[in-house]
Amino acid sequence: MTDSIAQIKQKWRGLQPRERTIILVGSVILAVFFVYAGVWIPVAGKIQALSTTLPKKQAQLALMQTQARTIKLATSNSGAKPEGTVMARIEAISRQRNLASLIDTMEPQGNDGVRLVISSISFDQLIDLIDAANRQSLMTSSASLDATENIGTVSARMVFKEQ
């Protein structure tokens, strides 16, 4: 190792002053290039990527905060537990939404559940029924949905239980 350093020093001393200047300038240019290519370009790329994703993430955060406030208000307003049996609440929901005629079977499922069988219902109406049940502190403990021949309608078998 010492020999090779000594050889390099000897070759350096043997160079003309003009050759030493060219090598020094070339080394500085090469070092600047490596710093630019190895550090600055990746950092600038990350900054660009972050500057494009930050507004999207901020908009998503604002939406989530709005939804969180809405959910908090909805849950605070529903502090009182709804009255009546699970079956009575599902019957009331189905009558309010004019879905009672669509329900083929409604039967008790254990002490705290109701099993519904609907042969054909609009998917939007089904989601509305599930949402209304959730607002009545009822959760869908199981569901089986099948597409029907009509576009946008499904047949459903579900069990609602007390939350």
C-alpha cells in the first residue's frame, strides 16, 4: 500500500505543471458531477414527487376529517338505544322505505336476530335498507347476494342482529 502511494506521488511529481492543473480541474469537475448525479438528482426527484402528491393527500385528509365529524355527529345523536325487537325495527324500516312487499321471508334468528330473504330488490334499495338498519343499531351479521336477470337487482339472504 505504501509502495503504491509512493509510486503515485512520484508520478505526480513527474508531471508537468500544466498536466497537474488539467488533472486537478478534471477531478473537481468529476467530483461535482458525482455529487450532482448521486445526490441532487434523486433529491430533486423526491421533492417533485412530494409536491405533486401533497395536494392530493391534503384533499383526502380534509374529506376524511369532514366524514369523521359527520360520523361523530351521527353516533352522538343516536345515543339512545332504539326501542323494540329486532324484528319490529326491521318491519318498521321496510314499511317506511316501501320494501315490505319485496321481502319474501322474515323470521327470527335466535334471540337477537332476524333472517330476511328477498328474491328481487334493487341494489340501491338494499343498501338503503342496510344503512337504515345500521342507524337502528342493527348490524348485518351475514349476507348472501346473487345477481338476478335484471340489471341492478339482486336476490338477498341476510341476518340482522343487535349491535
